[in-house]
Amino acid sequence: MHAVVINVTLNDRPGVDAELTTLVPQVAAAPGFVAAYWVALSEEKGASIVVFDSEQAAQGLAAMAAATPGGPVTTNSIEVGEVIAHA
């Protein structure tokens, strides 16, 4: 399994909440999807972790995220890594 970890700045929290209502089902429908979490770390910072069954699927989401305009968030980093443990 591989995960995409995205760190963002939350520019418009109500806008983020509204965008997630459509984004979450889209991500869940992606090929190879396993699980995902979107986390508000503070009023200004957030992160998402999306797990896929293959590196190829994870890289696909990372590329899509990099090409998506910011909207209510500013993307600070996008990384793909191997999941080495989970519970």
C-alpha cells in the first residue's frame, strides 16, 4: 500500500467544508482506493492522508492534486510514501 500525504493552508474553512462534500466521494471512487482522512490541524492548517493499494494509484492522485487549482486551500506539499504499518 502507498499513501498520498497532502499538507495545506486553509484559506476559507466554510469553503473547505463545502468542497469536501463532493471531493470525498470522488476520491473514494478512485481506482485502488483503500481509505482516506482529512484533518484540520488548526484553523489555518490541514492535512489529508489517502491510502491506495498500489504506488501507481497513489501517484495518480498526487498528480491530480498537483494539477487542481487551490480554491479554499493552498497546497503546501504533496508526498507519496509506502505504508509500512497500520492498525
